[in-house]
Amino acid sequence: MLTEPGSITDADVEELRHHGWSDRVVADVVGLVALNQLTGAFNLVAGLEPAASPTGA
């Protein structure tokens, strides 16, 4: 979905429906992927990195 978003076809969505995914769930997944991608891009541009964990792991 990330490398070729135009390659997702109606048949792909229909297959997800066949596996029990509702249109709402499909839309939620697409939205979540888009949000994560944009957040990652923003963090790269802003030079932000995750904070170190308190345990050092």
C-alpha cells in the first residue's frame, strides 16, 4: 500500500470484506498507515528521535 497505493484494486478490498473486514476497518487501517507515515516523515524533517528508555534498553 505504501510503495504503490494506486495498485490497491476493488478486488483487493472485496477480498478483505470476504475475510470479515468492514469498510470502516479498511478505512481505519488506511488512515492509521497514512498517519504513521506522515508522523515518521515529520520526525525526520524535524530531526526528532525517540527518547531513550529509562532502563537503557
